[in-house]
Amino acid sequence: MPGQDHDSEPGLGKSLESLQESAQQAAPAATASYSLIGAIILFTGIGYGVDVWKGTAPWGLVIGLMLGLVTGFYQLARAVWRR
């Protein structure tokens, strides 16, 4: 029930602590994966916008995608090697 102390059920408190610890350990990996996806989407969108604006299709899109991949994988590698 809401508002109850978690110590009243011995297994629940330990389970919640374990869940919190797992979430904290997974946070860097989740952040890195979101950074990878975000960089790809952002730079590809910018490249597409440049193509529409300047009429350079498909080069802005391709360059934006490549920049997004490089930036995203750099962020991913930084997160993995930091541990």
C-alpha cells in the first residue's frame, strides 16, 4: 500500500535496493545508447535540412549521417572505456 514502510515486508526492501543498484549500474550504458541514437538523428536531420535549403541532395544527408555515426560512436566508446 502507498505510504507503508518497506521494512514491514523483509523481501520487498531488499528487492527495491537491488533494483535501484541495478538501475544505477545500467545508467551509463543507457546514456551512451541514447547519445548514439540522438547524434545520428540530429546530424542526419541537419544534413537533410541543408539539402532542402541548398538543393545539394543527397550529400548533406550522407555527410550528416556520417557525422552522426562518428559522434555517436565516440560518445559510446567514451562511456564504455570510462568504466
